[in-house]
Amino acid sequence: EPPACDGICEGDLNFDGDVDGGDLGLLFAAWGDCPPASFCRADLDRNGRVDGTDLGLMLSLLGGGGDC
């Protein structure tokens, strides 16, 4: 897991410096269980799967930009 502030903002799944529709698309593409023993970047709450909770977190971050 990346450090809290390493130039990568939470929710910026495509590393473009913004949390936007592209990241939302990547979250939907990763929907479901994360592969075992892997870092699943779209799993924002780190519970081992990408689900509605991660979607809610992503929606709260949309438009926040790269402030990290």
C-alpha cells in the first residue's frame, strides 16, 4: 500500500493527477473480488473486493484533483 502522501492521491487509479470519470471506469472494471496476494488499487477500503463501499468512496473523491 502506498504511503499516505507520496504524490499519488487516493482514488486516482490512472495516475493522471485527477480523480475523474477515467478512474470511475477503472473502478467498475475491477468490480468484484481482488486477486489473492495482490494490491488491488480500486479497493479503496482495503476489504479484499471492489464493491459499493468503494464506489461511494470514489464518488466522494471525484473532482478533488491532485492535492496530495
